[in-house]
Amino acid sequence: MRALLMRVVGIGTIFLLVWLVVVIYWQNTSRLPSESELVLYLGVVPLVLVGAGWGVMKLVSQPQAGPAAPSDATKQTEDLRKHNAEQEREWTLNIVASSLQTSAGTSSSEVLSKLQAGDIDFELDPELKNSEGFPVFSARIAELEDSETRAVIAEWQKTSMQPDLQWSESQYRALHLAALSTNELASLASEHPDVQRCLKQKEEGRLKKDDTVLPLRLIGLWPRQWSEAHQSMASAWLKSLIVQYGWPEHRILVQKAKTEQANPISLLDEINVSAHRMQLPTIGILVASDSGIQQEYVDALAAKNNLFGGKNTQGSRPGEAAAGLLFADAEQSKMLGTGQCSSLHRASWASREKSADEKGRVSADLLGSLVGLAVEISKVEVSKIQLISADNDHRPSRESELAEMVTKTFPDLDAAKDALKAAQACGSLPQITTVAALCIAHQYVINEQLPVLCASLHDPLLRAAVVLRVPFEIDIKDKSDTAKAA
């Protein structure tokens, strides 16, 4: 009632003020208003002012609108996005087989055994010398004979796009080692039913098209100091080796690793994601190979003050190795029929703000957080992980970073015994030691049927981590069989 009375008073006040102003104006001008002016100034104008005042009051007094409630469609989209993101964290890629060629052994099983026994020591190289003429420590593969490989490459290269491309001594050694791993893995991959069916039809003379054979991804990881031409030619040669095992040449897709996928762990994770998002059957071979067994290579390290020695314990040790992985999705793994494989979970990786090669303390915070995330994604209990396979070498900065991470994240493990370092068998070789660490991790899963963490900290900046374990469907079956037996 009071509010209504106040409104009436306000409206009346406006009318009286307008009338007063108009009457005073007419008196001062001695002017007699017409009938239309009386209606306009004594009726319409006050009403317009009342309406304008009312509109201003409503605008000022209107409460500010809060955030709009999400529509059902928006809420459903957000829920779907979260659901998809959670599903993506559970995607896995199987490692079906591995191949490892090192100075400590010519198989993942042999190298794992020696690393666990702790009996791998670097030896003085019989040929390589430092600037003072003294032998250097190296991881040379003894009695490596690559003459046959040289002859095969020379003959094959005559039909290539670059028949005159020249190779160095260390490049020939790396190519020879890569061929050993490629042949081993290609032999296993050719057991795929598609390939076997294709070979049988060829023998019977009734093969019209071989497009039904599943595409095979081939990834060659070569030393970064190699030219683009050498890397492309080396991968093409590996492709020619796989063709000899029956895989149709046009069904082998040579995949070049992008710069942002330089770490093999992140590269395999990208393959895992792309395969699931595109819902494509996946099988492939990844081979990494390098050799630093050449005097020119040693001289280059010495010139940069990066050669290991008594006065430079932060330097690199020349070595050579080849490491390869045969990977596939769950369905293709079954078709290959090996019966033994490990499951690679989603990986985590990031770049350090400060290079680990700079002076000062090296923090393990980033590595620890990445390891924690990798373990969380895999849904494996920390206590179940009894071994860590790492790619770092002897450098104190990496040793302390790894030890600090192990102490904080895996308090029950001994960093000196339970963290195996692939570089002990390979030397200081980027990328190759990472693939070698994955080979060792895979072999441990096969041997012990237990999960294992693979950590990458060889690079000055990049850090990565991933968990390998027994494939989930096999693990469930084993537990079911055990329960029935009990």
C-alpha cells in the first residue's frame, strides 16, 4: 500500500511540475495556448516523462543476471568429453617381441640377465684413442663382421634413387646391426595370417591382388647427425628386407618420426592414440640403431670436450647397438600367435626448464611427477612395481636424478639394484638406449609376469615415463584360472 501511495505521489509531482513550468511560460510570454497545446503540454508531456522515469527505474533496479544455467545439450557434451578423455587414458598398445644387439648380449633376455647380475663393465677399446693417444672406454660389439651387409647394400643401392650415396664405417656397422634386428622381427611379423594366406596364394598361382594384407608400419630411428638422405635411404633398405619375408612392398608404410616425437616413448604413445581414434588395425616394427665405433666420432666428442675420461666423468662413452620392437593392437597380437606380449600403457612426458647438463643441482621433481602420472594411468599399485628400466648413462647428474625419483616414488626399491640402465650395454647413444630400455622392460614382463616402469632421462631436457604390464585380458584369464584351480 505504501509503495502504491509513493508511486501516486511521484506521478502527481511530475504532472504538477510540468503544469507549473508551462503556465509560468505562458504567463511570461502573454500567450494564449490553443486546444492542442493544452492537451500536449498538460497531458501528453507529463505522461511521457512518467513513462521514461518508470523505464529508468526498472533498468536501474533490475538485478544482474547470473551465469546462465547450462543447457541439457551443453551438459551432455561436457559429460561425453570427460568420458572420452577417461577412456583414452586406458588405451594400450602391445609389444609382441623385441630384438636387442649390444656389446653385452644379442637378445633382450641375455642383456636383462647381465644387467640384473650387475656384471657389465666398459672396456678399453682396442682401436679408438683419445687426443693424447690413450685408449678410450667403449661398448664395442666384439668381432662384428659387416662385409656381407656392405655388399648387399651396394647391390641394392644400384636400383635406388641415390645409387652414389656414400656411407661411413660407423654407418655400415649401424646398418648391419639394424638388419639383424629387422630380420628377427620381420620373421615373426610374417606369421600374420594375412601374409601367410598371401604367400600360399602366390605359390598356387591364384593371387590377383594382395591389398587384403594388413598395412605394416615401419619406423627407423637413426642418429640425428645423419643427413636426411642417409636416414631415408636406411629406412628404405629396411623396408626391402621386410619384403623378403612376404609382406607386400606397397603394404609397408615407412613412417618418419616428427621432431616432437623424437623420444621413442612419446612416439609409441602417438601410435597408440592414433590407432584407437581412427579405429584402425595396427601392426608395426620400430628399429633404432647407431654406432660410434669410429675414430672420427671419438675425435668429434673430444673436440667438444664431451669424451668420457678420468678428467671428464660427464663425457660420453662411444658404443653401438640396435634395438627393435614388434608392436600391435590386441587383435593383431592374437593373430600373430606368439602367446607372450607386454602391454604398453599411455605415457607421460614433458620438458625440463633447465638442462640437466648445466652446473648445479638437478631436481627430480619433473621426472617424479611424470612417473607418478604414468603409474596412475596404468592403475598399477606402486608396490607391484619391482623394477625400473631407464635409458640414462653414467653421468652423475642423471644418476642423482634417477636415484632421487626412486627414493621418493618407490621407497621399497634400491636405486642401485632395482633401476637397470640400458646404456651400460649400449654406450651413450640417444634414442637407441630408450628403445633398449623398452626392450628390457618388455622382457622383464615376459619373464616375471609383473609390471615394470620404463623411464627416459638421457636427454638434457625431455623426460618421459610409461608402465608396461601383462595385457589386461591375459591377466584376467590367469586370475580366473587360478581361482578355479583353488
